[in-house]
Amino acid sequence: MADDPNVATYRIENGIAWVSFNRPDKRNCMSPNLNRRMGEILDEIEHRDDFGVLVLKGEGSAWSAGMDLKEYFRDTEALGLGATRKAQRESYGWWRRLRWYQKPTIAMVNGWCFGGGYGPLYACDLAIAADEAQFALSEINWGILPGGGATKVVVDLMPMRDAMYHAMTGELIDGKKAAEWRLVNESVPLADLETRVTQLANVLLEKNPVALKATKDAIRRVKEMTYDNAEDYLVRAQEAANSYDNDGRKEGIKQFIDDKTYKPGLGVYDRTKQVKG
Ligand code: COA
């Protein structure tokens, strides 16, 4: 059967790319088709200059109900090991692309978020959930361990006891508890979710994009480094960033020290005044 291109969609508006899981009738569970389409969308739009922040959202009542138990597992397994490995490459592939995406990313978790959904959740730099959203590592309920990176996600984000409880019981937690356990940054009432995410995206849109990419990569990279390795990496990473934008930080210093038009402790410099040299 030919792929349906609409299982994942996007629209770009006011500097924000709103990318959607779009299988609401299947609670946005991830089929091989959806994973391929997400990979294509990420490739297609990454370097467009009409947006600076990507938001990953779900259409309907779900963010994502995880992997598609029929199409991703049962139907694919029936085709043999090659098909299984291909499906894994395609799903893990777009999550990895997202983890290292050029633009900052925000997961806007509007509803159900299960199992495999933790892969793209973790891949997003920031995550805001609805209080009403429901999260679970449901794998244990249908007889497998939380694979596809999900176990690593909870161990990375949560304290050990919470991660163990979450993975072993498969119990649901709501958006507020997910924020308390640090699966997401914060949760707000569903009615306010899009407004809050837009506000956060607008904060990021004011920042220097080269510095944002360097910063988000650094946060992920240094996590597994010794202090000395991190110190050295950060020097090199800043020098590499300078090769893309050598003027931003000079302008930032000038507007504070010479022009006295802003204070870095209290706000961001005006990038529109930056002259490229
Ligand atoms: N894989 C395959 N199909 C799924 C799915 C999944 N992960 N999640 C939902 N669906 C399908 C259902 O089979 C149903 O299909 P149908 O209309 O053809 O019967 C449709 O989506 C709607 O699901 P339904 O269960 O009726 O919706 P609900 O709102 O009552 O419940 C959930 C929503 C998410 C609680 C429930 O669908 C569920 O438990 N899904 C599985 C979640 C899971 O364990 N995911 C982990 C995978 S790693």
C-alpha cells in the first residue's frame, strides 16, 4: 500500500513550524508510514529561514499513543528481520534527527503520551504538557520492556525511584505529575497550552539562533562527559559557533557596554541592529 502523506503534517506561521502527528483516529500512534513522513518533513523544512522554532504537537485527543502495535510491530515482524530493522531505523532515525535539530524544538503534549512516544518527547529540547495529558510506559501492560529508547529516556530525565516505578507499574500520570517528575518542563491547563507554547517559542525567536543551536547541543553532549572534557568541548563549540556568527556576541557586548540599551541579565540584545562583518 502506498504511503499516506497526511499522517504527519506541518504549517509554518509567525516564525514557528507546527508539526503534527496526524492520525487522531489511531491516537497518533507511530506506524512505519508516519515515521517515514516525519523524517521527510524534518528534512524538508530544517533549513528554511521562515521559522526559528519547531513545535511537535498531536491532532485530536492524543499527543502520541506510542508505537503502532499492529503496523509497527505485528505486520512488520511478519515480514521478517529486515523489515523490523528498517522500521526501527526509520523511527529512531527521525527522533535522532530531532534531538540534534538545527532549530530549537518544543513538545506540546496535548493528550495521551505512551511508550514509544517518549522517544520524540525526549528528542524535543523543551516540553510543555497539558495538565490533562496522560503519560505512561505501558509496555509492561502488554508484555515487553520499554524499548526504542524509552527506558533510557526515563532514566535520563527522572530520579531512579520514579523511573523504576513508572516502568514497572505502567501507571498513568497526568501532566502535573509529569512536570513534577521532570518528564516535561511544566504543565498548564489544556485551554492555555497553545498560548503558553507560543509565548515560549517567541522568547526563543528573539535569541541568537547560532547560540541556541550551540547551547542545545552542548547541554546534551556534556551530560556524559567528565568536567575536563566538557570544559574543552565548550571552548571548541563556542569557537565553532563563532565561525558561523562572529558578530552576534560582539554586538551583544557593544549594546550593553557602549550603547547601554539593554542589560544581558535582564533581557536579550537587539539582533536587528547586528551588522554582519
Ligand atoms: N497501536 C495500534 N493502534 C492503536 C494504538 C497503538 N499504540 N493506540 C490506539 N490505537 C488504535 C485503537 O486500536 C483504535 O483503533 P480502531 O478504531 O481501529 O479500533 C483507535 O486507535 C482508537 O483507540 P481507542 O483505544 O479506541 O481510544 P481511547 O481514546 O479509548 O484510548 C488509549 C486511548 C491511548 C488509552 C488506547 O488506545 C491505548 O491504550 N493505546 C495503546 C497505548 C500503548 O500502550 N502504547 C504503547 C506502544 S509502545
